[in-house]
Amino acid sequence: MDEHRLKCFIAVYEQGSVSAAAERLHMTQPPLSILLRKLEEELGVSLFDRTGRRLAPTATGELFYLRAKALLASLQAMRRELREAEQGSRGTVHLGCATAASLFIAPSVMEHFMHEGLNIAVHVHEGETGYMLQRLRERSLDMVICRSQYTSPELENQKVMEEPLCVALPPGHPLRARGKIRMQELRHDRFLLHSSVLGTGISDMLMRACQDAGYAPDVVYRGVETLPMLLMVQRGLGVTFAPASFARLDLQGLPPLLPLDHPDLKTNLNVIWHKEHPLSAAAERFKDFVLAHFAAEPQAARAPEGLAGRPR
């Protein structure tokens, strides 16, 4: 049973005669009568009572009309959805996401999708970078946005949202009133650092900066997420480092972020996707927006000159 036969039956039902339906369908009456008979033979039922001058639908015909209308609407909706998926205006994006990307990138993308009237759902999956990259290889993720710069022959890595690193100092720290902090001034502090299992991350840069300053830091904690470490700093457990964008969160209970007097201590998020796994049109649209709006402009220019106030 195809769409044409459904439309023919619906036309006969609604017009009440084959001749009127044939005119509506821009076809001659005999082929339409034959099509209707074959449809009844195929279904094994009588759809119309032909005893009078006007075709009257049987009870079975009434039921078939309701189902045919629903099926036709479903077919039309399916075609529309398939076209939208092909064009990237409908679909689902599975995103492996660092917390910073969830905070500062995903909201802009979702706002853009809503403004453009796009029917794209984004499913965010958070976790350790190695685990997310494995899921990317297995095709259960479309792309990953993380801090680590990871190079692999089968993966494409594009930097986005470059920004300076800042330091968070606990209450009462003697350097908290300073404008810019030098790494050598932190040699006696306890460090709370990000874990760096794969690739090159924030902690790798900081360790090198400490070595250049002539000391090995006392690392008492390594974690994946920035916010818990900021909370530990506020409780006096040590110092930690965060991208300048975290100063915009406006969350109570977080320590202020102070700029570092070290121009090389910058970090960025990285969009990673598989070179050999074609992205869906919706995922391609997501990636293109992120690269166009975050890769072109370094975030360092957006950070306040002094970040000594409460995070905003």
C-alpha cells in the first residue's frame, strides 16, 4: 500500500463519488475505480457500500479512513523530519564535555539553536578525558570539548576559547591584596591541581612554570573539576588555578581569582572529533558554531584587568 493509493481512497471518501474524487485528483474515473477495487481486494474488506447512487463508506471504511489519514500525516511528518535532519536543522548531538564547556560554551550554542528555530537536542556526557575519547572512537559521542590538548592520527583537534590562567588564594593569604602574582611567590603554598592523564593540560603547564621558578610544588590534591578545588581554597586548604572565565560565575563562597604575572600561562578548550567518522548534519552545525564563535577571538581580551573582586 503506497501513499498514492491512500490519497485516492481519502479523496473518494471525502468527495462521496469516484467522479468528484477523480476531478480532485486530476485523473480519469476508470483508473480510480480500478485502484479502489484492488485496494479492497488487497485488504480483504469492503470499504464502500455501492448500492445507492452515492458511495457510502462502510463501518470498515470509516475505520480505514481514520487510519489512512493518520498514516498519511505520519508519512508527511517523516519526510519533513528527514529533510530537516539532512539539512542539520533537526537531530541529536552527543557531546563529551568538560565542565567549563558546559558553563561557557553550551549555553551559547543552545541559545543560537533556539533563536534559529532549530530542533536539535544536545546530550552532554561528562567524565575523564580518556574515557570520553574512547567513546568518541566507538562512535557513541560525536565530539569532545576538553582542556587537554590531545594529538592522535585519527582525531582532529581544534583549539577554542583561549584565556589566561589565574590563581585562587585562601582567605588571609598575604598575596591576596596584590595585583599580579608571580609563580615564585607561591613556592611555600600547598597546590591543588587538575589531573592530567592524557595529553597536555593545566597542571603540566603549572609544573613547568614552577620548575622554571626553581622549585617543585607541594601538590596535596589532584582533581578533575575546578569548582570543588575553588571551594577547598576558600576553606584554606591550599591554592589552585582556574581559567579567567570562572571569574564570571557569580557564585557565593568562591575565592577571588587573581591574575598571574606569567604571559605563557594560558589555557584553552579543545574541540576533538574523529577524522574518519562523518558527523551528522546537526553535529556539524554544532561544531561549526563553536569554531566560528569561540576559536576566532581569544578570551584573554574579555577578562577584567584585575580579577581581585568576588567572581562575577
